[in-house]
Amino acid sequence: MQITVYAFATLRERLNRSKIALEVPQGVSVGSLWEYLGIDSQESSRWSKQVLFAINREYVSSDTLLHEGDEVALIPPVAGG
């Protein structure tokens, strides 16, 4: 199924882009997207502890399943002033 991932702040820098079209299989949770984004398990463990997930502009937990056409936002903490 096709989804769109939006990455913000430091995660956008890590992925070198802010919008990513992804093809993922049915039954994938938002917290499992790291492997489809090319992020290894050690790094994904670090990101998972910091990032908020939103699907279609609603915050969700990492175990929320994705559906065809979903727009996923990966929102890391932002610092600064």
C-alpha cells in the first residue's frame, strides 16, 4: 500500500528530505516504518524514544496500523529559542 511520510526537524535532516512516498505491506504499524526508511535497528531504537507519530494529523501510538493513503508525520523534539 502507498503512504506518504513527512519528516520534521533533525529527522528531516537525517533522511535528507521532508516528504517521502513509501510502499509498505498491509499490517505495518507506524512504529515499524524505520526499516522502510532505511534506518537500522540501533538508530531506530533511539528515534522511537524521541519521536511523536501522527497519522492524518492526529497523534497516535507507535503500534497504530497504517492504511492505504495515510499521511504520516514523524515529529522529533525541537529545541531552541
